[in-house]
Amino acid sequence: MLVDLGPEEQGGPSGKKMEEALDLAGITANKNTVPFDTRSPFVASGIRLGTPSVTTRLMGTEEMKAIAKLIKKVRDNHEDETALAAVKEEVRSLTARFPLYPEIVV
């Protein structure tokens, strides 16, 4: 899925900033250009998200909604390292409930 973060003039994070902030929060995404992008492809105005890692874990609709809320928290607090660390803990809590290899007990 491609998410348009809006033009630079609106003051939101660039795709590059959002990619970095999401990474700090434990969520993987890639910066990506959007149609009619005014930013350089190296900075971009969007992010690209995929679902294979969550569907592999057998997450469903409710977890997807929770992930969307976490992504919004990151967008709203992309420069706040404390907030990003808090989101990372929420990500860890969610993923712990859906291990990649449930047959392996740690």
C-alpha cells in the first residue's frame, strides 16, 4: 500500500523521515514517491507498506487496525524519541502475541 504523507508545504514528515521514525519504532516501511511528488525521490512524500509480515503471523483485522494506530502515533510524533520508544514497546507486545514460529517455545 502506498501512503501519501502530503506535500512539504503542509509540514508533515517526508517519506525518508517517516521511514526512519517507523524503523525506530520497530515498524518496517520504505520511503516512496507518490504521483506528482514535489520532493526528490531520495526524500519522497510517501511510504510503502506491505502485509506479508503480519499475515504470516496470522494477524487479522483488529491487529491491522492497531498497527494503523501505531503508524499514526509515529507520524504525529516522528521527532520525539521517547514517543517512538513507547510505540516500539507496543509493537513488541503485539508481535509477542503472534510469534513467527509458534511451534518453537523459547
